[in-house]
Amino acid sequence: MGDKFQLIHDVSPGTAGWTVKVVVAEKFSPRVAQRSPTKYQNLILMDSEGSTVQATLYGQNITTFQDELILGKTYLISNALVKETNAEYKAKSGEIQWTISGRTRIRRVEENNSNLLISTYSFTDFEDLPKYMDSNVDISVIGMIIDIKPRRIIQTRFGKECQVQDLVLVNKRFDTVLLTMWEAFVDNECKYICQNLKKKTCSDWKASQSLSISTKADSSFFIDGEFELVEEFKSWGHTNSEIIDNMISEKHYLTSTPSKLFSKLSVLTDEKDFTEIKSIQGLKTVKQFFWIKGRASVKVLNQTYWYMSCNNCNKISSENYGDIYPCVFCKCTDAKAIPRAKVYMQLTDPTGYINATAIGNPAEYFLQSNAQILMNQTLIPTAASMRLSIDEDEIFYVKAITQELSPDCKFEILFIVNPSQIAGDKNKGKAPVEHIGEPIKFLEPTTKRSLFHSDTDDAQSSKKKCDKSTIEITKKNQ
């Protein structure tokens, strides 16, 4: 990037006549300050030595410089206001920030510094994702988009409506992971993907069982970036286009997850990694997710083992099976009413028991039945009609959920894993047991913004044509 310009660490409050050559390393979505109506946008700029500084735009300057400061491009910047970082607008560690305004001089430099930029990131392999469950660690991944779902509206536990959209990423071993985009990323990145990809249609999905990662408010994306890694990925995609097209057509990634993605869960073979049930009995809001090794059984036979749901968001529906209707929850205008399995059961280990609910795929796995059959079940079930207990130890991933009218948490089983799946060589030769469960969120968004939503946009979005594309989801560790 050249040495004739100052470096970032040469610039401090009061420094005059400086010019720094930088590449835009990260560009976050605009946000509103917590204690004022001020709208701001943070960027991370990097110099030739890899040093970074936070740059911030406020108010109308966000729109003014929208097309000036492009992610991954190189610029000469001078006359920005240099000051100590305001904690309210702070995005990264560092005591200095630049404020970019109409007085700031910015000149585009036609240089490709992508290799320098990409060298600062450490990509997490899909196989290693399970290690980050129960954590809020920032990760970076690279993959190819092979499928996209129409956007939907969800309600957070705080009662706020947010829009989300799911993408399927594949790596060079044909492993898949679900990427959930939140809020502004739906309006920006997802819209761009749908508009610029050509072949594949946004899919009509049922609930997925894939591993899942989520965007955060300060996530950054490089779509078809000018990196060697991306070119290698494109070449791989071209070579294996027939296999990838078959994956998209068959959609096996929506119904099963390769067992090898759980090989990193071998840490769970150590008994000390499991939570004893007695320690979460009467739990308030101490911890949200738990690994439990134990057994499950239905104690209340006279219960409803399914409910009618929206095929887009899984929320309860009052419509009849197969009806097309506008869902009041996700705002999908052509939602379809389908049955979804659920079961209320008891989990036990040597220390005690808790009551828990399994919904969707884990419920079907436990009952050894499916929602369609359960819907048609008219008699109280017996052991002959469905499985009512697991008599051998299995591993349960359990979520504690705060209840509105009770100080105690309730528990939901998110997925069930047979120990033979992660036991290693001692079970070598046995047929692998596939992961059963709903998508697991490794990263939760830290900020959710209210956006206007159009039902017309949903209908148009579901008709967009999409193709495969390489996408780098880059999120640097703080």
C-alpha cells in the first residue's frame, strides 16, 4: 500500500496535515444511538501494517458517503476529525476514532489490497462450529450460497418484531450450514443476493435441521470478493456444479446433517461436560443452554402430540390443514397450514428429573413417528403406535426459557444425539446416527432495529431467481 503516507498510529488528536492510505476492512449497518436519536455508522479502516481504526459517520453523512467508502476498497483519507472514542458509538477496541464529515478528503486509489485484508481473518471450519455453541464468540466463515428462503417476521423474547432470512452455505467437503440474516442484512445483503443471482428459485422450506449461525449487528460480508480464496472457491464450484445442483434439487441439507460435523463434540464423552439435572431444577435465568445425558419418557399419555402451524415460521395456526393464508406472525402472505409434532416428556438422569417439551424434528425422533401420522391419531397412544420412552442414555441439548407468569424456567429440547455418534473409535463400524433437531444459533444479534415491512415485498422476494455464489462472512474477534 506504499510507505509515503502516514500510518494509523501516527495520527492522534491534534495531528495536522496528515494523509493515510487505508482499506475499508469492515462496514457496519447504520444504527441509532441508545440515548439519543442520532443515527450513526461505523467502519473499520486498516493500513499497510494491519493497524486499524474506527471511523464513524453521523446523520446525513451516512447517505453522502454511501457510495464513497466501499468495503474492501482502498482510499486516501485526510482531514477527518480525530478524537477519543465515545463509548456510546464504539464498535471495536481502541481509544481513537475518526469522524468523517463533509470536510474530510477522500480519494479512491485503484489498488487491490484484498490479500492484505484477508490475511487478518481466521476462518472457522464448519466442523469446528459445534465448539462455539453456548458462546458469543465472533467467528468468520467462507462458503458458497446454494439456497435462500423467503424472509419472515419473528418476535423476540422482548416482544420486538424483527425480519430474518435464511441462507444455506456449503463448503468444499459439501458440508452445509444455515446462515440466519437479521434486520438490515435482509434489506441489503439478501436483497443483493436475490437480485444478482440467476438460476435457483427461493425455496419453499420446511423447518431445517442444519447447524446454524446468525449475524450480529456488527457483522461484515464480502460477496464475491476479489480474493484468491474466492477465486479458488468459484473454480471448485464450477468443477462440482453437477453435484451442487443435485444438492439443491434434493435438499437433503434440510432434513439431515452430516455426522462428521459433530465429530468435534467428542468433548461430550467426558461426564464432567454434562449438566446434572438437579442443578437446574427450579432454575430462574442463570444459564440458557445445557447438555444433559439421560433418558426420556412420556408420563402424561393424554396430550396432543401435534399442532397446526405456519410452514414458514412454525407458529400456531387456526387454519385447516393445507389452507393457504396470510400468517399474522411472519407476515407471509401465502403461508400454508401444516401439522407439527410436539411432545411433553420427562428427562431423567441419576440426580433427578425435569419436564421438557420437544417440538418438530426432535419430537418426531423421540416418538418415532411424524406429524402427519400424529395428526390422524384419534386414540390415546400406546407403545405399539409410537415410542413413549428412550430406555438408553442419549444426549439432549436443552434450552431454558423464561416464563411470563412464573419465576421458574421451562425447558425445550432442541435436538437429540445418540452417544454412538460422537463416541469415536469404540463404536467404529456402527451406522452413524444423524443429528436430530432444529437449527442451533451460535451467535445471537446484539441489536435489533425496527424496520417497515411490506407484504408485497415478501411475495416478490419469494419469486426472485437465485443462483450459487461465493460469500465470505467475515466477523473479526474482538
